[in-house]
Amino acid sequence: MYQTWMRYFSPGPVHHRLGLVCLGVGLQHGALPPVGPRTLDHHVAVVIHAGSGWLRTPDGRTRTVTAPALLWLAPGVPHHYGAAGGTGWDEAFVDFTGPAVSAYTELGCIEPHRPLVPLTDTTAAHTAVHRIARAARRGNPLLELETSAAVHELLVALRRARADATPGGEPVLQALARDAFLPLTVAQHAARHGMTTAELRAAVRRGAGCSPKDYLLGIRLGRAKELLAATELPVAAVARRVGYADPAYFSRLFTRRVGTAPVRFRARQGRAVPGGWSARIPDPDHPPVIAPRPSA
């Protein structure tokens, strides 16, 4: 026995210019019949919330699927999968397409060559899917707008939920972020987490859509901006706080990546906030306001 609910849509040309459009959504539960073999002309994200099953890849291999997991069905790539007999599984699926697919793929949010992706959790993804399902009610005049926004939300949620982990079980990106300010090379970071450099590069590319060096640099420069804007620490002290022993190298790197020198960045931030900075935490019930200028 199984239960299924699904809706399919036909967005117009103007809606495709939103970047991503939803073509269909479904919620299914139980011992579902196998899907395929078939080939589609668009992407489908199949989120397995509970249960288990199997996936047969184009090379003929059969892989076990254990929830929580994601099946990426890519356009032009044959797929064949199904829930385990007896108990089956709980799944939600979203069909989508659009010109933004290439950007999301480049950023690592869509992995067309990785058909089975373990997840740590499906809560946020299911929230996005249910948002699409609610928008799919009959006669909703904002159907295409609401479902398009939810597809963007779904892709971000799935990227956050990917279960790329170190051999010790810690999520790779979480481990790197924790150690980002240590003066370590990428090879040393990899060794610290029991991985080869190639394994670390592949995991970070899957999780963040960039190299480990760029991921670490983004964290370091983000923290440097916070320290420059919110403290009076000398630039050399800021450099040391974010992992650079050579202040001159830090200043050159900051200038090249941010587009302005650290000292100028600090001055610009100070001028941008009326009244300057305050170390006091605002009261949520009485938020700070900018007083109107006195009349002439």
C-alpha cells in the first residue's frame, strides 16, 4: 500500500525569467512502485525523509538508499529507483528548470553527476517542499511566484543538509570553519581531519562550491571586516586574530580581495553609520532610531 499526492504546472515565459521555475511537486509514502528506467528533460530533487530503497545508476550499479538522502535526477541522464519492499519510504519530489540552474550547479547546490547524496536532516527541505504544495492549491494567482521562490529555498536547504563528513564523523565545512583562523596550509588542514588533500578538496567543492583555500579565505576576511568595523584593534592585531602572522601580507591580500585597504575599509564603515558604533546591545523592545534632522 502507498499514498501519493502530486501537482504539475506549466509556467509561462515570463516566469522562466525568475531563474528557477517549479514544474511539479509530490509527496509520497509507503511501498511505492519503482520509477523508470526513464530519462527526463529537466531536474528533479527527490528527498527521502524516512525508510530505504535502491538506486540503479547509468553504469548498471545498484546502490542502497537509506534516509535521510537526496536523489538528483538530471536531464538527459537515465535513472531507475524504488523504495524497499514492505515498509517502503517517505519521499517528496520537486521538478524544476530555468536559466539559474547553471549558476546553482557551479556553486555546488546542484550535483548532476552525484545521483545519491546522504543528508544530515530533511527538515528545512521538507519545509520548502510543503511551501510549494500549499502554493499549488487550485486557483492561486501567485502560484508561479511562490513556487519559484520555494525552489531557490529548497536548493539552499539541500546544500546545507549534505552529509559530507570527516572520517571522525564531523561535517567537513564545520570542521574547517572551526579551524579557519589557525595558521595551517590546506594540506595541514586535511591531515588534521584524517583526509588526503584531494578528499578535502572534493568534499569542500561539494559542500561550498569552491576550493578549501577560497572557503577559508572567505571566513578569514569576513571576520577581519567585523573586527575592523567594530573594534579599534590595530591592523596588525586583526591580521593575527584571523591567522596571518605577516600584517603586510594580510593588508595586500585584503586590498586585493575586498577592493580597499584595511584602514580605508575601517574609515568607510565608521562614516557609513550615523552616530558611530556602540558596544551596547540594543533592547529588542526599544530599538535604536535615527533622529530626524532639525529643521533649518
